Amino acid sequence: MKGAVIHGARDVRYEERAEPKIVEPTDAILKLSATCICGSDLWPYRGISQTREPTPIGHEYCGIVEEVGSQVTSLRPGQFVIGSFFASDNTCPHCLAGYQTSCQHRQPVGGAQAPMLRVPLADGTLVATRDVPSAELVPSLLAASDVLGTGWFAADAANVKPGKTVVVVGDGAVGLLAVLSAAQMGAERIIAMSRHAPRQELARAFGATDIVSERDDAGIARIKELTRGIGADSVLECVGTQESMLQAIGAARPGGYVSYVGVPHGVELDGQNLFFRHVHLHGGPAPVRRYLPKLIELILARKIDPGKVFDLTLPLEQVAEGYRAMDERRAIKTLLRP
Ligand SMILES: [Zn+2]
């Protein structure tokens, strides 16, 4: 089969790869219905994280079970399933506490920008739908695999509740779906920080009530102005840079909550500043598995349409163009059809 392989900075190739096989008896092999490019794939693409050797890339997926290992009990070939970027057993103490991305037996799922994918710990990792969903729901179900689940965790970890004032820092796909998630959780006011017109429009469609285009101190000042000098109850940091983190902490009210779900790159926090800010901090790799059943239900009931974040769809063989489009911010998120 052919799939995406990253060779180095700005060098993603569609090339021959070994077809995945059952390695452990707990594995499943999926035939992917769709896959996509993540904002976090841009870190190695831009050379900010190093690629030491050619590596199959991609970690968002949904599709049909092709084959299962001999110890897989809850899945069978032909089922439509969704999983996330860490495989988890869903039975250990960390999984039972809802932190499947810290599973004692977690394993990364990689190389998903391909027609076929091996998923370890299939029983714990994959969630099956009752029937094979209609094709137009596939983009939204794919979004649940990472960006929606991560946006949902951002809102949950920042204690979003009915009637609260929420700020979302970051207008990438995760930030936009964090807006959707906060709206679903009943936030009264959702302030999206964005300076790009098409993303502002999508943020509004997902439930943003206000847009702030200022950044840094001016951005914090504007949030304060919009909240009568108080700050936001919940701030969802969906970028992972020093600037976005400081902006998030600065926008929260004393006693407020800041979640952070963007992989941090160069973020350093000053203990004294944190001490006197009085904020709750909670973040990390989103335990998407915790939320998958609920998110799938909302999508199948057509209550949410997170698939709208995909503003570019390409055949998998054009994966390199998909990366370029996201790198140059011509696309919010690229869906790839194997
Ligand atoms: Zn576990």
C-alpha cells in the first residue's frame, strides 16, 4: 500500500509502505474511511520537532474493522470504529479515572495517513457505532478522533458550565471545536481570539458570541474590558506557545480555570506569577477515549457538525499539498480520502 511518510522538514511523501499486520493478539487492522492532518503534525513538518528517520505519519482515523487478533472480544470485521492517538486498555486505574492517554499500557497509534492502520489494544481503544454510518457523517466522526475530543477536553478541563464566560485562545481546528464544545456545555458567553476572517466566521457558527483579534497585553486588556474588569471563568488554551499560555492565564479571573491542550513548545511559567494569579491549571494530551461514546452519539443524532472544520478535502495521494495548505494557513484542516 502507499501512505504518508515524513522524511524531514517540509518533506512529506506519499510512498510505498508495508501493509500493517496483526502483531499482538489484542490488535485490530482497520481499513480507513478517512484520515486527516493535525495541527500537531505541523511541528515536525516545520522542523520544530526533529524527524530523525523517515517515519509514517498521522494519528486521526476512523474506518471499518478488517481483521482482529485472537484475543479481541468486543469487535468483529465489518464494524465501523473510531479511536484516538493513544491506544489504551481502558481497564487500568488511570483509564478508569478517565485519563486513557496516561494508560499504564498506552501505545501511540501512528501512520494513520494511509489506507490501512494497525491499532493496538483494540478492545480498549476503539469505539464501534451500531451501524455503518452514512458517508456524510464520516468527517464529523473523524473529527471526534482527535480535534473534537481535544476541544471537548479543553472545555471540560476548564470547568465550562452553563452560564459561564469562556475565552478560547487559538483559532485552529481544536480551538474552533473548543468553541463548539463550550457551547454544548451551556456557556453563556464564548469569546474566541482570532484574527482570521474565515476562522472568525466558523467560530461564530460554532457558538462564539464575541471575537477578540488583539493579542498579548492588548488581548488581555480587551478580555478584561469585555468582562467588566473581572476576567473569564474558563480559558481554553489551544495553541501551546509561551504567548498563548500567558495570554490564557492573564485572561482568567482569580479562581478561574485554564486548560491547555496544545502540545507545549518552549512554554515556561513563572511560579510567583502563577501563585498570585490564583488560577486552576489542567491540561495534557486529551483523553479522547473518555468522551468518544458521548461525541459519537451527538454526531449520529446530528446535534453537532464538527466536520465543518475540514475546509479542504484531498485524495490521500495529495497529502503533501494538504500539509502545504495547512502550513500556509490556506486551510484550517485537511481531510484525506484513502
Ligand atoms: Zn489503561
